[in-house]
Amino acid sequence: MHKDEMDNYIDLKSLISLILSKWWLILLAALIGGGAAFGYSKLFMPLKYRSELAMYVQSYTSFNENPDHNYNNINNSKQLINTYKKVLKDKAVLNDIGDHLIESFSPEVISKCFTVSNGKISPDSIDPCISLDSPPDTSVLSMTTITKDPEVSAAICNYMALVAPDYIERAVGVGEINAIDTARVSYNPVSPNVKKNAALGAFAAAFLAVVLIILVDFFDNTVKETEWLNEKYKKAIIGEIQQFDLEKKRAKNDKHVKLTDKDVPFSVVESYKSIRTNVNFALSPFEKKVFTISSTSPAEGKSTTSANIAIALAQGGSKVLLIDGDLRKSVQHKIFGVRNRKGLSTAIGKMADLDECIAKDVMENLDIMPAGPIPPNPSELLASDNMTSILEKLSERYSVVIIDTPPVNVVTDSMELAKNVSGTIMVVRYGDTTTDDIDEAMKKIEFSNMNMLGFILNGVKVKHKGKYYSKYKYKYYKYDKGYGYGYEGQPDDDDDEEGDSQVNKGSRKKNTNKGKNKKNKSKKKKGGK
């Protein structure tokens, strides 16, 4: 659900679907809440004991042989019960009971159950312990006491039965009250009710989790639907890329996933094939097939997406050049394992020949131009006439030129290329990129007069029936905080060796293939003869 003018209402079906998709979180909250309530009840709540006593109310002292007289006696007794309740909860009665308790129990027991002030029990601390009630259609007054000591609970009942008749006679002067029996001591605690408290804790925690899930979703302004993107920004959807597990790659300390890796799911491969088709359609009106790929913010997967789109286009038969235009935090040389001593920065600065800055035949139909050494002025280099000249030459050599550029909302590098490219594709991450991020990026794109080719929604997690859910967690790669200026020295020799080894491997494979082809040709010739 998005906070949009057209969708500012509660969709019950979506709400139920949202709650069901988070069932594990609700269950976890219920278990934690129930466990916490159980532990608190068991370990911290004091045990309480109950004692009961029944007293019979009479408006006259005895029954006689006249039935009408006895009937009126019972009715009068019922009317007196409410009055007796008030009288027996009076502070004078409670003070009298408190004096009897002080005489009967040790100070330790009394202080455990009541508040003691100046050697006397406060009547306000006795009052909550006493409950007076009358069963319907009876003249019986039931008294229940609950305290932290079983003997004290029974003593309160018995002392009440002892002092009640005297106070009733003095205060009301009508009828009498008598105890039917004496209160017995029960050593079975009635509180806390651990099972009930645990159930209430689980229910409260689950309810709170549901409320929080709804609130978080209501105020969530991250992108989760390609249809919504299309409707709001009126731009094409180039494609969407599903989430898949990267644990094996992480175990190998490899953050970058190429389309040619063995563990890439079939659905992701098909997604890039669809993106390849849409990119070709998007570029069809333009003579120069040069475009940039960017994102609104760091860590949205634009560099890995750029690499895989280049691979997909190359697999489709196009001669492709991928340029790492991120002169601040370059990554394409790591993804493809090529040297980074020479690249875009050295080509623009005319410190090396253009061909020397391109890694040829990294894959079939795919060449890579790495970023090269980090310059102190990336934006100026990308906006220079030399960059324009380089792109004109490269657009004549290659069917498609892709430029991986920094995030739009971080630096202006991508905008500097507006005049030299056919357009840009914006990569946004499912459940991470916000509408505010996209709004800001679109303003910058429009201000620079760059053609917006469309969006790619990255990291989509799908459920059955194609419903989106959950926030996509992994990141293709991570930028450091901020984009800093200044040189960082030459690349490590290890990187160069790794690049050389991979390039050499590729050349050895080509040589062996050539050898095999020669053998096959010779065999065919012999067979022909």
C-alpha cells in the first residue's frame, strides 16, 4: 500500500494478505509475549491466598409459624444487604479488624500483607483485600479475602464475623448478621494465574505486532510494484529482477553475481532476457545506441545490473562495450576480473591510447572499459569534449555502449553525460528505494534534459500468485560513506595478477579452440579425400 491520492483507502483483501505474509512475525511476538508473561508471573508476582466466609442476614431475630411474616422477613433481609456492605467496609470496622491482626500476627507477616503506619494497619490497605457479595435471590452475604498470607486471609474473615454484629446493631439498628461457619485456611494459592497471564501476554503481543505491521506498511513509501512506478512517473518498466539466495557467493567472499554464474536461477536469467528485449526496443528510435545505467542512491545494485545487461545483450549477438563511468567507486573490473591500471580516466586524460584502455573479448561479443585510476575531478572529465569524442568513436565500433554511472542523488556525474547518450535507465531496489528518492532523482534528470528510458525494479521477492512481500535484504555491493575526491593510488598487484590470469585463461581457451578447429578441418579434409 502506498500513500498516494488514488490509493488512500484501506483495502481489506490487501490488509489480510499483508497480515498473513507476516504470520511468522506475529507468531514470534506471541511466543515472546507469552513467555515473558509466564516468566514474570512465575518469578516476580507474589503468591496470594483466598479465604471465604458466608454470613446470613436477618431483619428479625427468628422465624414463626406465619408464612407471610417469614416471606417479608427474607425480603427485608435482601434490602439490608446493600446497607450492610457499606457498613462493613467502613474505616472504623477496618481499623478494628486491623487491631485484631496486629495482636495475632508478627510484624514481618503484617508488613508483608499491609501498609503499617505508627504501629497500625492502614484501613486503605485492608479494603482491597475484602470482597463482599450476595448470591441472587438469597439473604446470604459472602465474604472473600485475598492476601499474601493464607492465615491472614482466614483471620480477616473470622474477625469480620466477630465485629460485624456489633457495628450493624450500632449503625443500622435493624436486623442482625450471623456467621454460618468459620473461615478455613487454604494453602493453595489463587494468584497469579500463570496460564491465564501467559495467554493474555501472548494475545497482547500478537495484537501489538499486527498493529505495528499495519502502521509500518501504511507509512512505508518504498517501491514494491512496477505498476505503481509506471502510473506515478509515466515511464516505461524495462524489467524486474527477482531475489535469489547468495549464501554460496558470500561464503566465497564474492559479492558480485554474473549472469553466467552456475547458481543463478532460471527465473533471473529469463528476467535479463526480457530486459534485453526491452532495452533493444527502447533504443530502437535512436541512431546512437549509447545509454547510462544509474540508481537513486548507493547499494541498489546498478553496477551488477549493468554488468548483467551487457552480458545479456552480448549473448543476443550484439557487439557490446561496458564502460565503468563510476570514476569514484569503480567495480566493473572486479566483477569481470580485468586490470584497472588503464581505463576511462586515462583515456579522457589522453594518458593512454583508447584501445589500450579497453579489455577486449572478456566474453564473446563483450569488451570492458574499466574506470582506471581515480581522478580528482570526475564530473569535469565526464563533461569534457574528450569524453564526447571518445563516445562518438566507440559508438561507431560497437552495436551498444553501456555506461555504469554513480547514483544520481549522490553526485552529478551521470547528468554530465546527458548530451552524449540516448538516455538513462534507473535501477530501484524493491522495498528499499523510497518515492522521495525517485522524486529527487527525476527532478535532476528533467533539469539536465536527460532522456529517461525507464525503470528496472531490482531485488523483487515474489510469493505464490505473484504477490510481492518481504523486504529484500542482500546487496550486490556496498558504497563507502560518501563519495570522496582525491587519488587512492594504483590498483593492487593482486588485482592485476587476477585480471591477467583470467585474461590469459581466456586466451589459452581461444588458442586451444583454434587448435581443435584446425584438427577438425584436417580430419574433414582427409575424410573428403
